[in-house]
Amino acid sequence: MIPFNKPFLTGNETKYIEQAVASGKISGNGMFTKKCQHFFESKFGIKKALLTTSCTDALEMCALLLDVTSEDEIIIPSYTFVSTANAFALRGAKIVFADASKHHPNIDASKIEALITKQTKAIVVVHYAGVSCDMDAIMSIAKKHDIYVVEDAAQAIDSYYKGRPLGSIGHLATFSFHETKNIISGEGGLLAINDERFIERSEIIWEKGTNRSAFFRGEIDKYGWVDLGSSFLPSEVIAAFLWAQLENLDSIQNKRKQLWNAYNKALKVLAQAGHFKLPQIEEHASNNAHLFYIICKTNQERQALIEFLKSKDIKAVFHYLSLHKSSYYTDKHDGRALEMTDYYADHLLRLPLFYELELNDIDYIVSQIQSFYEN
């Protein structure tokens, strides 16, 4: 079976974990945590980076930093993972779901402004497949209405908008290191703070609502409970694993891009024949090869293709369901039809893409897709 995903180890993960254990400090905010955080700050121009136990935790930190309450509305794409919305729903906010674009599963920037009310506190954008949303338009809307922008860059490490790293543009941003991502630590995430107003408080929230980080830097003589927070920082074991991955970012990205381009080239003939659509990378965006997908003509055709590929030992999967139609939120949604969100939920199919996939595997996968459509 060619799996949909297979976690890749660079070779130094266990070595660095042993170093972390031998250091005598395996709780959070040690040597490897600092290495990883500095990597994001120096390479991607993030003002302050904080490792978290997941991207979900990083999003929950955003909700705390923005003081989100039940009086607030948060604009979020419906075509995303539940964590994007859940982090703000936990604070009692009303989630206002936005539709996807006709050209890409990202949020349709042209439809955001109509959703803004006096209660709107933030726009949360998701860079689907590591491909950038239209950030100039989104930041302009946010500035006009004096609201915040949070980038859910879970899939978007080492991807860019007009040359600017994703995760460095919004007021806040989050990344994921789940085992399905380009760079992994099993579970894990990172909060990026790009607005200096949030830096000091972010450390307090990160450290369970205490000013413990300032204490360890010698800035205060004792620490205590000064704000809301939780245990968001991961152990040094997770950070050590992650550091081994970050050291190899360039080689990992180069291989994934090679695989992505091989898919795109090999499937172009079938796409031109009208069997399905291929991903579109808009001019403002780069491609970090997080995932490769095709867009089938019907939901029934997609399901038939999934079953056919499974019979050929190939694991292909669909992606998000429309959050505005979820059992939890359907009676809270305002009733607007989100046609493109439903379209991607019913038609998009993801193909296997992971570091150890080989070009001959892609040849086989493509040949089976071709066989499906020919027959």
C-alpha cells in the first residue's frame, strides 16, 4: 500500500532527544526550544516565536491575546480544520464563516468586508495547502476597520506572499508540526507574534498565566499569577525532535517540490482533457508543496476514484467538510450559502505526498488514475 502520508525522520531526532535528556532539563523552554524559536525569528522575520504543543494551542493563545469574548465576532473560512474555529468558539465568540475562492480553496478576500460588523474583532485566514491568501487585500480591510488578522499557517512553513514569509504578515500567526506536515515533531506548533504589543503578554499566557519567563531572565525577583494562561509550551523532547527537522528544511522542501512538480506535469494531460482540475498557484503566492490535490467533477466520481485507487494499493483521501454545515454549528450559522466551500468539500481529492515517496511511485499512481478515467 502506498500510504497517504509517512512521517520522515532526518536521522538526528533521537540523537538530539538523548542530548535533551542528558542535559537534565526535559521540561519546556530549554536549549532546543530556544533554537527552534530563534530559527523562525531569524529565517522568517517573526518578531517573537513561541513553541506550543500544537497549532490548536497556538490558536487558543491568539484568542486569549485578543481578549476574545462572547461579545465578539470572528470571521473564519468554513473550509478549514475545526481547530481554526474552535479556538475562538471556546472563548464564546460568534463564528462568522466566509466562503472560499473560485480559483483556490483559500478564503475569498473580496467577500470579507461584507461580513464585518461593529462586533468583528478579527479575521482568521488559512493558507490552504501552503499557498497564500491575498494578504494585501486582507490587511487593507483589517486596517480600514481596525480589526486584527490571524494567519493560520498550519500548512505554510517556508511559503511566501510576494516574497514575504507566510506567518510574518498578520498581527499573529500559527504553525503546525503535526506528522502530516512538511516539518514535524509528531504533535507540535508555534505561535508567531508580529505585533510588538502582544509580545510580553504572550509569554505570560504561554507560561500558565505567570511571569515565569521574565523571572528566569532575571528581570524580576519572583513570579506569580498575573493573567489567564495555560500550559502551552512543549517539552524539550518535542523541541529536540523538531530541531532535527528544521536543520533539514531546505532538503525536505526540495524533495517535496520535486514530487509536487512531477504530479503536476504527469497529470496535466488528463486535466486538459477535462477529467479534473489541478491546483492553481496564483501569481502572488509561492508553493511549499505541502499537499497535491485534484478537483473531481462530482462527489460520486471522487468516491469511485478513491475506491479504485484503494483497490490498487494507493491511499487517497478527501479533506475538510464544510464547518458551517457541521452538526455542532449548523444551527448557529446565519444561513448563508457558501457554495465554493461546499464545492471543495465535495470535489477535492488529495493524493499521497511525503518525503520518501519516489518518482516511480508517482508514475504508478498517475498510471492508475489514467486507467480509471480511460475505463
